Amino acid sequence: MQPDVHEWSVQIESALEQYLPLATTPGAEELNAAVRHAVFSGGKRMRPVLALAASTLVGGDVMQALRIGAAMEYLHTASLILDDLPGMDDSPERRGRPSTHVQFNEGVAVLAAMALLNHTYALLAECANGRRLIRLACECIGHRGMVAGQTIDLMQPPNERIEIRHEHYLKTTALFRLAMLAPALASDCAEEEREALAEFGLCAGMAYQLIDDAHDLDADTRRAGDWDGLTPARLRENASRWVDRAKGVLHARFGDHPQARLLSQFADWLVAGAQTAKAARQEIA
């Protein structure tokens, strides 16, 4: 049966509210306000949707998938708070609203990110195979994943990133992969299914980031020289190849399963027409 994505959206928002890490200690109200500001800021909840689709595809428990989906969104939100800080990307806005550190201050923003990140581990610990899930999340977040990717962003000029593109995209690919793999691991499905879902997450993350780069070049043609001859068209062509690879992995393992079709549609959406994708980026960044 084809999933009701609207129903998923309602369930995801409810789970995000239910599991939100809010302090009960008097005097910590500013922290709670910052956490709410960051989490409920109009994101498209791509990663929780991926988690639900992956879980349904392997016959996982819905409530467990919602807990994992909430953890993925908290993790993603924490990374955005940190990305926006003056010492990182120095972005004053996020999704058309003041960034968390602008709305509050840098200290509160960092603490809000820590609260969300810490709660990610707590939620995963409550799932089946919790210890393995926490280790997987640590690999995604830490020196082999998002932290390494952010460091490369900070330290490498754009033209040098071309040579280490997979590493440059660690922030995106690691979390996409985790959103697909964690529900599969929690459901204790076959290793072949876990490998297929992890590969899909990696390929989809690569496609998404290539499209993001193409939009960056569209928006600022003055930086074209930084990209060693790559053009938006070539970046989009590369993204299409990653999408084809992602869809091929799904089809080979899951055939025409409804959730596999949903994930294939998601992959196609990533490389939609330039204007559609550009509008989507403004909503889901």
C-alpha cells in the first residue's frame, strides 16, 4: 500500500513535540526557547521521512521509526545551529528567520545544539539494538562523518574540495545514510537490506549536495573559477548519475515495493528542474 506521506508528516511533528528536550530547571527557559526556535522553523523533515520509509520497507515498528526520525531531525537541527555560528558559516538567517545565535546569543545557541545532540543518543538508546545505533550515530557525527566534513568546509578552499568531494560531502551523506540505516538496524533486518539502504542514503546525499553546489554556482557566477571548470550543468549531470545509482540499488534489492517507489521518487525530486529544486532548497536547507 502506498504510504500516506501527509499522515507521516503529522506523526513526525507530533513526535518532535513529544520528544523535544526541554529543561525543567528554573532559569533555563531561554534554552527551551532556543531549542523550539531551531526545531520548529519550517524544515521539510526529509530525514524523518527517510527513516519512516526505510523502516516500513523492512517491516519495522512505526513508533520506533518515529523515535529514530525525531533523533535524526534533532541531530540535523543541531548541525544547522553550529553551521550558522560566526566561527563556522556566519549565517544570520536560516529559512527566512534569524539564526539561533542571532535570535538568542552564541552561548545559548551552542547549548541548544548540545541539548539536541545529546538527546539524539538518548532516543537511539531506547530503540532495539540501541548500543549499535549509538555507535553508528557516533561514526556519523564524529571524526569520520559530520565533524570531519565541517572541518573540510572550514579549511579547504573550494577548488581543492573538488579533489576530495566525497569527504567534503560528509555532513550530508553521513546523515542521509544514518537516517536510512538506523531503522534497518533497529528492525534487525537482513544484512543485505541494511547494505542497500545505507548505499541509497549515501547516493541520495551525494546527489543532494551536488544539486546544492549547482545552485551556489547559479547564484554566484563570480565563483566559477573556484570550481576547476565544473559548471552547474555538469554538477547536475553528476547528481543524476548518483540518483540512477541510488534507484538501481533499491530496485535490485526491493523490486517494486511501494516504499521503494517512494524513495525512488524522492531521489528523482532531488534532481528536479533547476527552478523547482532551487525553491525546494530554500525550504529544506
